[in-house]
Amino acid sequence: MRAGKGHPGGARWERRGEPATGKNRVNERREPVSAAPEVPQDVTGEELHAEARAELRTLPKELATKVARHLVMAGRLIEEDPATAYLHAKEARRLASRVGVVREAAGLAAYHAGQWADALAELRAARRLHQTEDAYLPILADCERGLGRPERALELAKSPAARRLSQADRVELRIVESGARRDMGQPEAAVVTLQIPELRDTRLRPWSTRLFYAYADALLEAGRKEEAGEWFARAAAADREGETDAAERYAELEGLQILDLEDEEPTEPAPPSQVSGEELKSEAPADGPTGGGESSEDGPQRSAAADDEEPAESAEAEEPKADVPDESLPESSQQSTGVDGEGPRGETGTPKAGD
């Protein structure tokens, strides 16, 4: 995890880079020592990104290895078990609180665990240590939402640092800003906030799924159900990895039911009918060839000729047809299929525990 990758962000500061007084003050006292989470023996710390390992070189070798192992575990567990990931990150922070990458890891783990205040404090410290004023801006704005302060989230979205973000991070910040508008009871403003050029991009981008989903959600809250269904369909078409519930949301709006065929037990084929030899004889044609004569020779010849013609007819019948777009989906969702792209989790701007 590095600054500027994944979820960059930033925040307003007081007194030329020093955090505000009070609960946001970072690392004023040492935390009490608690039982550290166990690290599997196969984790050596060498799995950590090279840039992160370089920052740990300021520590004694043995300590650097211990910190690196906890950071590796925090990164591995951050999606599937964010609470345990946060424990590993906090242990790394206890051991090396003056290393920027450690504070960054603690902040990101706190964010995924829904610890908004801790995430704010840690990421602000990481920004100061890395000397990057525009880092982590979307995450910090989202944390403000999680703490019930949407106005501060809007201030971050309008700050000068927001104009220096990459395209991907600007889209993420727009999604957070839209969520803040919804928090403030401004659903139409939330819709307008997401009407950006990236919304009409004809190619799938890494942010497409999340942007489409957030726009659909904003439309639905604004009472524009039909449009919301169209954009949930587009989000579902873009979501190749199944990271959102866009397909379920679309089906719910359209009154459809999604069946999970994988859970159904396969039905056994019916046993072949038992036909006796006498029945086969009785069903044979009475006037069939009896051997000898021209009829016995012409029959096989005609059969061979028919066999020669069947492959040509079969090939002609199986000639592929041109794909026809499914008219049940919006036009843009048809266009997005087959386009390169990829699609962090539902609506980006909605904190897990803050909405």
C-alpha cells in the first residue's frame, strides 16, 4: 500500500501541517502493549512491496522484519477480515509509529474496519510523513461522512488539492461528494454531482462499475426509478467480477427473480425404454430388402450418398448468426459488453457504517 495508489486522499490542516488539537491529535502518548495477533510462519516480510520495505530500512533489521510481517498480514486480510487486519496494522504502528507506510497501513485498515476517526488520524499522519497534501483525499472525505459531517466532506471535495488528483481519484471523490449531498437531503444535487464526462465514456474503465452504481443509487433516491433501473443494468453489465449487487438491484426494480442454477441439483436422465427383441421384429417394415438383387445394392449406395450430403447440410444449418443486442437492456449496457475494463465495493461514497 503506497500513497497515491488505491484510495489517495487529503484533509484540511491547521498551523502549517500540524493536526488540530483535541481528539485528532496523533500519537501524543504510547499505546498500552496488548497481545499481538499471530503471524503465520510462512510470512517472512519479503512479500511487502519494495517501496514499503525501503521505508522500513530506517529501523533495526529485526524490528523491520517484525513490522513488515504484520503489514503483510494487514494487506492480506483487509478485504476478508478487516477487523483482524486492523489489529495487525495497529501492532505495526505500535512498533514503528514514525514510519509513513506504517501509518498509511493503519489508516487504510481502520477505514476498511469502519473506524472513521482512527482512519482520519492515521492517514493525516501518513500524509504529513510522506509530505503529500493531496493524498488520501477521497478516503478522508468519506470518513467525514462516516462521522456524520457531510459538510466537511464537501469542503474537501472543493479544496485546491482536489484539482490535483488523478482522473480515477477525481471520480472517486465525486462519488463521495454525491453521497454527502444525499446525507444532507439533497438527492437532485447528488444526481447532478455525478453527471461528469466519465459517466458517458463508451469504454469500460476501472471506475465504471462504481460510478454507474452510485449514479443509479442517486437516481433511485431522487425518485427517478426508471432511469435508476437503466443505470443499475449498466453497472451490472460492467461488473464482470461481481463486486456489487447491481444485478440484484436491477432485478428488484424490474420485478424479476434471479435463479441460482448452481445450487439446483442436476436431474437424472430417464432410463432408456426396455424394448424386447420381439417388439423390434414386429416394428420392422414387412417389405424390406431380403438380400440379393438390385435393391440390396442400391440401398447401401443411396445411403452412402445421403451420408455425404448430410455434413454439408449440417454445416449450412450451423452457420453462426450475427449477435443481436438484447433490447431488454439499455443501449449503453449493450455497447459496454466486450470492452476492455475492470471494475473498492458498492457505492464508493457510502461508508460501511455511516449511512
